Amino acid sequence: MIKIVPALIAALLFGPIAPLSAQPAEPPLIGPLIAVNMSEQDRIILYDIGTGGQRTLSFGTGWHIVWGFSPDGCRVIFTLSDGAAQAKLYSARLDGTDKRDLVQYTELPSGEWGVWEAQPSPTEDRIAFTLIRPTTGADGGLEYEHHIALVSGAGDAPELYSVTGDEAEPRWSPDGRWLTYMSYTPRVPGADMNATAAPTPEGEPVNPALLVREADLWVVSADAATKYQLTNFDTGSVRAPRWSPDNELVGFVYSPSPNNETLWMIANAPNAIPTQLTVQYSLVMDMTWFPDSAAILTAIRDFHNTPDNFLWKIPLVGNTEADATLYNPDPTMTYADYPRFSADGRWLAFRSAYNLALADVTAGTWTLLDDTILGNTPPVWSPGGFEGEANCES
């Protein structure tokens, strides 16, 4: 059953809730928390499931993107940018105070480099991210390198985890021991845009402008001592790595050609063999693992003869595609995207037609949060270690 609640969490989940105007000014947050930024990217909203309240954080006129929390949940991690300019990485307390600049990169002027895809470690006070910096292309023009980098939660000079300069999407394993990311390799395309071509013949001279970029997954240990290639497709590209909660598997999307996407998984081990979960070409919007690591929850369109993107539960064994089931059967919950479970697995947040939706997994109920505020990025949950704002150090 859907119940749209302009003020926040539905009374059917928590009992009667006083209007926000009747709430005490800035009560301590209890949690769990959901952090999102709005479509205008001018602020960050913290939804407090424990109190049914919300808090707005604004750090000036720049574009706000929220990426996560510190391991104790007491600080929010975000980037700010002046419009389309390069973004910089910051953290702040949950009340918006003590804003810290986290990346001290002195090799280039401040406006020439940036930060994206910040991923706080779930176990240690450090943050992986994509460092963006300019370089000179083969034709002499301006291009940009993308390196996986690391800084401490207190802020310092970045340590590079990758060196080829064409990497993206870092993701920590839940135990914080491993980091997976995408690394792109160029190759010669096939005879036409729809062809599945062979890999580039070694030593063959090619025009760099004609090359196509395709990604595979790599894994590096948290101490950077161990690194190996996780997937090794001859053609096509992977994206969206997602760790299972038990740290054993990585789910990902594989595309033999653009917009023809299938869902796969692979064990985190050198020379592991990937397993294909779906065969029908679809568009995978996003995905996450169920808390018990037994299935994947994906927002997918053009799947099972369903053109709109709904949430589907994809099992790991059996006829996985045929056995997939709708997870949000309510037909009004259309255009689903960005599913994210809370740390304890009780709650599921996701986007439905740009509105933030919330499911009580135990009760099987669904609700929309404030339908007057539209968001365009994934919701971020506070970590399991968050014990309430009152327990955060001042």
C-alpha cells in the first residue's frame, strides 16, 4: 500500500508523527539516516528514520553531491563544485559544522584537478575516490586521466591505487579489505558498430581516434600489496561492481555492445570464472545485494517483457532469469532506481520517479517520503556503527 507523506515517514510505519513545524529545533539525529542531494544539487537532506524528521545541510552555492558517511556515521562525505567545474572532496559533522577539505593535491593548481565517486571505507577512516587530472592526448589536445586514489578521513595527500589513468567506480568490500574498480583498455573496433570484434592485434598500428574503450574489473587489497584483474572479457565492457555482504562475490553488468546489458557475478579470487545470471538484453539501471547474499536486487527495464524499470529479485542459482520475481509489485512504484538496503537490512530505500521511496522489509509496506522534493542520485545509508548523533564527539 502506498501512502504519500509530505513530511516524511508514514504514520503506518511509526505511529502518529507531529508536523515538522512542531518538532524541537534541530533535535539530535537517532538513525538510521538516509542522505540524499536534491535535483537542484544545492543542498543535502538527512532523513532520520528513528525520529521521522529531516535536516537540511547547505555549504554555499556549489553543486552538492553526497557520497557517504564516516565509519561511525558522525560525518557526512560530499563533493562541491562550481557548476560543471572540477569537484573537491569534503566532510562535515551531521549539523553541517567543521567542514574539512580532504584532498591536498599540490601537483596542479586547484582548478585543474577534481574528485569524483568518493567511497568511504566501511571499517577504517579513509576514503577511496577517482582523481581527475588533465593530460595531453595523442593529438596534442586536452584530455583527462582518471586514477583510483585514497586519502585518510582527516584529509591528506592522495595515494594512487591505479596507474593506467583510465579507471572508475571504486567500491569497497563490506569488510574493508578489498577495493574493486573498472579499468578501461582501448582496442580496434569491429567491421561495423554492431560487430563483436576480436581484440586488437598486438603491434598493429592504429589511429587512436578509432579505438573503442572497454572496461574490466580489477581488485586491489586495502594495503595495496595485492592487485589482480578480476574479469577478462575479450570484447565488451563491464560496469557497476557491487560486493555481496559476505565479501565473497562481486555482481556486475556486462555489455557486449552498448545498451545490451546482462547481469553477472564472480568470486573475488584470481582466475575466477564469471557466472551469467541474465541472458536477455536489458538496461540495468542499478543493483544491490540482498542482506543474506542469496540474491541480487536490480532496477532493470525491458526485462520479462516489461518496458518500465521496476525492482526485480534475481536469484543466484537455478534458472536465474526465468525465476526472477518483481520485488515491488505495486504498479504505482514505477521508474524504480538506486535500491539500497540499510545496514541492518530492515529498510530499503530507492528512487521511484525521482521521489525517494522507503520499504519496511519486515512489514512488507512501502511509502514515499517527501514527494515535493526530487532527487537524482542514490540514497546513502548511515553505517551500522552509527549510535546516534548524541554519541558523536563534539
